[in-house]
Amino acid sequence: MYVFMKLRRETEERRRFSPGIGEGREGVGGAARSSHRAPPIRAVSVPLAGRWAPIGGGRCEPPNGVRGGGGASAASVAEVTASGVSNRPPPVRLHQRRRTPAMPGPRERGAPARGSNAFPWRGVGPEQRGRLPPVPALNRAPGSLQLGAQDRGPSCTPVQRALLALTPTLEKLQEVKGRVLEALERGLSQQSRARSTMQMLPTFICSTPDGTENGDVLVAELCQNHVRTLWVTLAGDGNQNPQLMYRVFETPGDVLQGSGEALFDFIAQCVKSFLEEIGNPQHRLPLGFVFPFSCRQTGLDKAELISWSKGFQCSDVEGKDVVQLLQAAISKQELHHVDVVALLNNTVGTMMTCSTPEKPCEIALVVGSGTNCCFMAESDLLEIAGVTSGRMCVNSEWGCLGDDGALDNVLTPYDHRVDQESSNPGERRFEKLVGSLYLGETVRHAMLMLASEQALFIGRNTSTLATKAVLTTQQVLEIMDNEDGMAKAQGMLEALGLQPSERDCCRVQQLCRAVVSRAAALSATGLAAVLSHMCRSRQLERLVVNVGVDGGLYRTSSRFGEILRSVVGLLAPECAATLVPSGDGRGLGAAIVTAVALRLVAQRNKVERLLAPLRLSRADLERVQALMKQEMERGLDRESNATSSVRMLPTYVCHTPDGTERGKFLALDLGGTNFRVLVVHVEEDNIHMANEIYVIPTAIMQGTGEALFDHIIECIVDFQMKQKLTGQVLPLGFTFSFPCQQLGLDKAVLLTWTKGFNASGCVGQDVVQLLREAAQRKQHTTLKVVAVVNDTVGTMMACGYHDPKCEIGLIVGTGTNACYMEERANVGTVEGDEGRMCINMEWGAFGDNGCLDGFFTSFDQLVDEKTINAGKQRFEKLISGMYLGEIVRHILLALVEEQVLFRGKPSHNLQNRDIFQTKFLSKIETPGLALLQVQGILCNLELDASYEDSVLVREVCRVVSQRAAHLCAAGMAAVVEKMRESRGLEQLTVTVGVDGTLYKMHPHFSQNLQQMLRELAPRCNVTFLQSEDGSGKGAALVAAVTCREADPCSPQ
């Protein structure tokens, strides 16, 4: 028979910090527990320095009390509530009775009742920080124990020594936390992981549930002595109402110790039998496999078993892919429609089960027969997985912590004996301190040793205690109970023939509490280390996170959860962790992992389909390079120039600086609402500049040409007066960054206004002549304009002063352009064959004739259609900073429509043009920027982005900026290759002077450009030199070079 169950995950239950004892829930020892809460544990604690008290009072009183004298009565000890992990302990004196703020635990809110089990390591004031109260003294004379003393001397009774040994100090716990952090960080590193006892295994689970998961999922779960199969139906409703059917198959004992083939055949037979009972569905079924053993995963569905544990020892499995073994066994059962999609352990399943869309769970802790922890690690720190973006769940396998001796100072003689009698001596030392499989044995060895010292069962035959497993962890937990614990202890001991006294029962109860409390404290220490690592790696001042918790020990003992929260609060005060009990961390968790994997595969397919046209191959770029070279040659030819999309305009700049230029020069830089006037002093070893910025009012920008150029002359006169240059005739270089047809070095006809200018009477006129006429009107007789250039040529000249090999200029900012020194014999649009001339390519218009249509995506088309010059400057719209943000925005809109981004919810703000400025691309792609900061950038744009959304947005930005850099590299490869061929060189060495905010400010653009250029032009050695003020200093250097040349270039 199979069981049908509708699993409701009540919101209030999910918010509780510690579970009650679930109805029908299986306890640690296998016995079913009732649905009522465990009775409250009552304790009277006597403080000693540096200890925390793991035992309580109840009906068990120390035979020789601690009343009177120098001791402390129960009334004098602080009653402190078991406060939550997210609250840092308030400063409370140990001897002051007061209530402290508390997070809700399994008890009602508020302080515990008088005589209840108060935990004195909570509420420790600054003067006691790091000093925790220990166990009460037993068999001591009244007044013999001084408050705050650390008594380990010979006067301690054997029972006290045993309890003290089982009660690590806060300092020791902090030391253990440090050891956990060291092992954790070593395990994450590729170089040092071999030396780490925590293997930090990547699970290749990179996303938590977002609530949209839906469909049918099959689960096979391998447990200690049975196999459970489940059918889970998710409705896409936030995983609030999953439908579950399951069946449990008892595993024959010989299978656990037999061959691996027999084990996996048995699991596959269970799957087949289960499917037959539910109607044998034939549609494609994804299966999640819960395999609670250490595996080395290389993918979500690829995992090699490292080693068996928990009593399993099947042959011929270690080192093999268990997913393949199961899939092969399933195929033998002719279940060809069942595919094993994901493998996980119960810890990962717990994390996934406890996640909700509103509050994702990023850590899971399992404390049952064994123990483990997993968490979402930053992928850039996870060297062993080869993933550099986002987060990935890491399975810590911390049960092996201490196998290198790191926990030797915590181990007791009892722990050593438990380890020696185990099936794997010297291994999984931390698990043997914490896991319920071993706690009963630890108590047994403690009783055996105390009996040998005549501290227990005096005069009794204790030979039965030498038998392994006579005391189970379930019995240990029952003996801890305040109400029935003494009776349980008496019944258990009598069943062993020990005839215990009341004092014996009391001491056994104290031992049980000490062992379980130590297990809880050590679990909390490991969890605190993980929390601190996450907080530090995410660069947060305070980490707020949900922790999914499961395991029979945690579920069955309310005291365990209280200690867990309390000690975590002490050891990781910078973290606010909410403990979320898991409903079904293995079965439902596996189903959710499988569903998330299917969702991510489907989403990844959609993302790849949308981004594929923007991922240009090497062949694509070589094609662009060839097209650019073709358009360049057409632009240089007199007959085909008019049909070329690359204008190849002659600049009449025939020489670059050679370092011999000297003197004072003026420069004008006009290209926007502000313009600059500069004076440049060119000296032997340096260039000195002074400049002033002047505003051009809108009325002048859109008025008459005369008014505009009169204003410019007035500003020049003002500048010369301020610089005491009045009356001096200085050569002037004019940077005029508007489309012009240049007819000579000092002749340029304006083709059209851009950038908001619309001064009348200027288009079709020589702008140098307009400036000279304005000077005459203003009677400014010292004006001497010798050259007019654009900013690209100025960039080349400015860099040429520092590097004589600089013969190329490149601008990649809000727009893009390039210029280079061409052999004059190749310039068909200008007479003359001697020397070289700088060619202003105006390559932003490359593709305006349709030659690049095959490289335009639908997103590029949407951007182009909304511009003021649709169909023009096509190459520029693929590269320049003015348009990249808009391309990204349109891609994000498409991803939202595909239900991949922002949970498919339309964003009104994302509909606004230019909301995604290119500067955000630079910020988002900044190396080392935590994805939480990316999420913050998106939130500032009023985009409700999850962590996974931030990963995807970063990917989109990288694809768009990388394409821009690679296209720019293809264009530059065409330029340098043409220069090399024109000069008949086997190898060209040349420098590119480069300017523009995109090139300078984007974290990856320059590197991507240069790397691709090396691949596309391997016979060219190209150096990039960033320009400093190409439009100002460059214009002055053009004037300086012109003056240097006795016979400057001029049109013939």
C-alpha cells in the first residue's frame, strides 16, 4: 500500500524557530512520539567561571546541595530566557534576576517559570563575556564551592570531573569555531582542499525555489534501513500545497553489505513497484535521488561516491558515478521514461524544503544519526567548481571535522572509546560527538568508567554496561526529561540489572544532559562558523538568513534547539539566523531540487535562445573585419566613395608629432553646450595647459550663426585677457566635433548640426571662415586659425606627442569613431601620392548601406527605431555607450516576457527609455562587486530583483558589452591589417591613441577589445595608449605640427 498525503505548509509553522514534537513523527530511536509538546525542562544552575550548564534540577537534587556558605542558592542565580539567535545577548549581571528579550522558542514567549531550565550563558554582561557557568557541584559540602571558581583539582569528585570534561568552555567553543572556519576555507580552495577535513563538495545547485516550480516529480530516497519512493506534484503556487504519495520499502540486511549492483537493483525495483501501484504513468518522469553519503559531484546528475558510512558497505561502488548506477538499474527494469535528473543528500533537501519565495533558506543543518551542514556559497570563492558568478550550494561534510586531530582538545576518554568501537575508527570524529548514533554509547562509556571508579552503582555488578548499544539515544533523550526522566533512568538501569539508587539515577540523568548539551553546543559552533563565513564573504555588516533544520535529534529534543540558538547567538553575534524546522527535508526537498533543476534548464534554454544572436563567433567577427576593410577601400576610392558607408574623409593632417614641437598655441574645443578655450605651452620635456570652460546659452545654440560665432570670439578675448595673452598672435587649433566635409587643414564645411545645435546660416559654410568673420566683426585681429580637426584626430595627435608610433586614433564613448595614417597614394579622393595623410573614417556609419543587417538583432532594431536618426550610425549603435544600456533594457523586457526574469512580473519602470544607463553596466560588471550590491543597484532603479535575477542581469550586461568590444576589435583589426598590407610589412608595430568613457570606465571593455584584436590581427603588434585631453591638447598639437612643417599639406 502507498500513502497519500496533502502536505500543507502553514505560514505560522514556517515562522517558528523550533519545532514541537510532530504528530506521528519518528523519534531518534525509531519510536513514535506523541503530538504534545515536551514538558518544560527545569533547572537550577550554579555558576562557575568559564562554563555553561548542561544539566538541570527537576526532581534530581545534588545529595549534598549547595545551600548556604559561599555557594549560591537557586534564588540568587539569574534566570535568563533562551533567547533567539538573531538577538545579541543583552548586558545582564549573572546575579541579577531579570528578563531579557527573547526570540520565540518551543516555549511561550517570555522568561521561563521559576525553577525551569534557564540557560545562564544567555544574557551574559560585558564583565562576564566569555565566562559561562558550569554544571552544579555534586557531593560537595555546603559552602565548599566558591562562586566563579574553576575547580578542576583533585578535590573534584569523579562525577564532577566527568561532567566538566563534557562541558567545553566558551573559549574552547570559540577555538573550535576557528578550526571550522580554517577547514571550511581550506576546503573551498583548489590548492589546499586536499588538506581539509571538511570536503566542501559543490552540489551544482545554484538557485533556491522561487515558487513557480510545477509538475510531477519522482523521488527515490535511500535511508538507513529502507527505501522511500515518492510522487510529488507541485502546482506553481509557491510550493505551499504540494501533493505527495509515498511508499516505504524495508531494505533486506544482506543488501546493505552486499554488492553495489544488488543495492541499486533493489532501489530500481522499489521505483517500479511504486509506479505500478499508482497506475504506472508513462509520461516522461524526472527523478530526484536522495543519497545521504559523501559524493564528489561534477554536475547535478553526476556524482562519484567517496566513501560509505552509517553501516553501509556495498562493494564496487566507491569511486563510481552513483547516478549512472541507478540509471542503469532503472533501465534494466525497462523504465525508459524515468530520468535521474538530480542527486542530493538530505541536508540539501532540508535547505530547499525550508525555502519560500519571500524568505529563501540559504543554510541547512541536519542533526540526526549523523550530522552535516550545507550553505549557499559565493561562487567566486568556490574554486573547486569552476563557476565564477552567482552562488552554489556547498555540502560541507563537516562530520569529518577533527579527523586531523583539530578536535583533540575537546575529546574525552569516553569519545575515544566510542571511536575505537566504531566501524570507522579515527574517522568522522565531529559526527561522533554530535550524531545520535553515538550519544548513547558516549553515556554508556561514561557510566562504565564512573562505575569502575566507584562513583556509580557501588557494589553492583556492572558487566552489562560492557555490552555495546545497551543504551540508545532515544533512552538518553527520555532520561533528560524533567517530569519522567528519573523514572525512565530507573527503569532503564533496572532493566540492565543494576539496582540503582536515587543518586545513581540523578547522576545518569546529569550525564545524559551533559552529552546532549555538548552535542547541541558543538553543532551551534559549526553553524556559527558557517554564518560568520557567509557574512564576511558577502561583505555585510550583518547577515540576516534562514536556516533549515532537520534530524531526529533536533526534532525530538526541544532542549537541543534552545541550546543551538543560544550558543549561535554568542558565537556569531553579527548574524541574525532564523531556525526553520523542515517538514520533509529528504523527500519533498529532493522533489523541489529536481523541479528547480528542470525550471533552471528551461529558463537557461530561453536565455540562450535570446542571447545567442549577440554571442558572436570568431567567424562572425572575421566577417565583420572583412566587411569593414571592404568599406574602407570603397571609401578611399574616388568613384565608389559615395556608396560606401564608411566615409574615409581626408583631414589634411599629414604628420604626427615628433617631439621637436615648441611654443605657445591656442585651442578651441566645441562639441556641446559647453566649450573650452585653452592655451598650450609645448616645451622640450612637457606640455603645460590652462583652460576655461564657457557656457553656450540655448538661445545662442538655436539662434543665428553670427550670434554663435560672435559669442565664441568674445570668450576667446576674455580668456586671453585673463591669461595675459592680449595682443599676441598664437596659432590656433579648432576642434569642431560636428559632421564636416574637410577641404583643407583649415577648411571644413558643416554638413549638419547635431547635439541640440541649430544655429542658422551655418550648414554648408566653412566654419573656420565663419570664425574669422566673427573676429573681424569684433575687431580681434590676432586670431590665427591654422587647423580644424575632430576629437578623434586630436586624440591621435595628443598621444603621438608621447609615442611617435601612434598613428591611429580611437574614440569609444557616447559615440565611436576612428582615424589612422593612410598612405597618400591610396587616398583617391585627394591629389598627390607622397607621404601619408590622416583619414577620418567616420566608422559609426558603418553598415548604414545594409552590409551589417545580418548582425543586427531584434533588440538592436528596437533601439534604432526609437532614435532620432533611425537607420543611420548603425555600427555606432552596436558599440557606443549611448546605446548599450538601451539594448540591455530591451533584452531584460524580453526575459520578463519569457517568465525568466523578475518572476515574470511586468516592471513599469523597465518600460521607461534610458532608465538603464551605460554607467550601470560598468558598475554591475565591476570585478569583485558582490551580487548583493548588484541587487541594490537594481533596487535603486525600482526593479524588484532577486539574487538569481541579479546573476542574470549581470550576464546580459556582459554579453552586450563584450559584443561591443569584439565588434570594435573587428573594426580595428581591419584598420591595422590594411595599414600593414599598404606598407608591405610582414609585421606591423603601431600605437592606438584611445579616448572615451566606455573604453576608460568600463571594467572589461578594453581587455576584451585588445584580446580579440590579437586574435583577429596576429601579425600586428598593437599598443593602446589612453589620451589625456585629445580634443584640447590634440588640437593645439595639430597647430604645432603645422607650424613645424615648412610646407604644410594643402589641397592641390
